[in-house]
Amino acid sequence: MRIDERIAGATQPTFSFEFFPPRSEEGERNLETALDELSGMDPTFVSVTYGAGGSDTQRRKTTDIVAGIKSDFGLEAMAHFTCVGATVQELRDTLDTMRDAGIENVLALRGDPPAGQDEWTATDGGLRYSRELIEMIRAEYDFAIGAACFPEVHIHAESAESDLRHLKAKVDAGARFLITQLFFDNAFFYDFAARAREIGIEVPILPGIMPITNYQQIRKITSMCGSVIPAHLLAELDLRADDPQAVTDFGVAYATLQCADLLANGAPGIHFYTLNRSPATRAILSALRAMAPWRGAVPA
């Protein structure tokens, strides 16, 4: 079923999980365990990333995992799809494969530069912008199309205003729902969502939340994507830096409060960046469902 239809028909907030293609046998086991445990949480959908570089092998792996999740776990699954390292014909070939595998949902992204490159360069015969990718998919296929957005502004954007204009262009091109990059200060989300609505972006905006479970890992991730760890949060993490379990416990508590605030203020759901692990996401989602902070909330 199309994700845009699932979101539109939901009577309660939607919850979704993001996974990535594993690169080792241990990673395969981690993903299988996470899927086994999180599938029982009845997510609205799950998604699978392309992985860095977008090689032919990675494209096939993403497609295989998404198709497997649909058939083996009975979950609606979405494939991430980027412009990186592919000509227009190669993009069409991959979309054909996804369609033939029964995949109905695609998250259309420009993608990050391949490892070792600082600047993003379009492939000869390929596409330069995610808007172009969305236009092509909408014109030639029947996928439900999602897109990414950035409450703290994309690291390569000229300004917050230009970033928002590019987002509006993606929605106008055919994106039917949006998922944000991870953030840790809800004020960024509320300000971003208000500005998006002011310029006519009316599609659902799902906050993307990454529970903090590893101190060094979250410092590395945020340094790469430009998300800010607020000073008060960083201070608490610094106090626990030498105690991994304390970091995880605090990270789960913080994410639970963050999600509860978002849902109480009308967010249509939460998209969890699981990092192919289940315990933190399971704990947070279980607490949220017990609390039901969305009761009485006005949709954002």
C-alpha cells in the first residue's frame, strides 16, 4: 500500500523505522534481529537506505531487502533512491526492478558525495537535483514518492530561504510526504514546519528522530550532517561519556521526551533512525503508546 495513503488514512500518529543494508555477517544478524523485534511493533512503514556511493551492488541490495521485508514480515517498506553514480537510464533500470519486485514507495534523494569526495558532482548522463529525480519518477512510474527535508538547513544550502524554496519545488514536482533529518531541539522543527506551511507546503512532515545510544557515534554523525547537539544535551552526554550504558539510558529518556513533545504539538508521526538496532526504539515507542501524548493535539 502507498505510504501517502497510509499516512492520510491514519487515525493516530504514524510510526516508522529506518534501516540500512548491512556490510558484514554480523551486520546481517543485527538487521535480522532488529526486524524480528521491531516488526511486532506494528509500524506504518519501514525504509531502507541506499548506503554511501549508490553502487550497482548497493542498489540491488536495497531492493532485495525491501522486497524481503514486504514478503517475509508483511510490512510496508520503502526504498531510498539517489542520483549518485547513475545515468538516467540506469536510474530507470533500477526503478523497473523495484516496480517488478512489488515495491510501491520510494524516498527520492540527491544523495551524498561518494566516499573521499567533498563536492557533489552529477554523473555524466545523470541528474543533478532530487527535484529532477522526483519529476522523472512521477512522470514515468506509479510510486508514492517521499522526500527529505532539513529543519536546521541542508549543509550545502545557500540559505534557509533557498533551502525551503528547493523543498517547495520537490513537493510541487510530486513528493507526497517529507521526512526530516535528525534533530535534537524541537524548536528547529516547529520553526521549520511553520515556515514550510507559510509558503504552501501542505504534505505531511514526519520528524526524524535518532535515539542516542553511543557517545562517539552521535558526535560523528552530527558532525557529518550538520545537526546541532544542544549545549544542555551535550553536557549531560559528556558526564556519561565513560559509561556506555548510562549514555544509552539517558539517550532513550531524552528521545522519549522529545517525541512526546512533538506528538503533543501535532506532529503526524515519528520516523525512527534505528541504526539496525531494536532495543532503544522499542522502549521509546512502547512508552509513547502507553502515554498517548497526541490526545487533544492539533495537527501540525
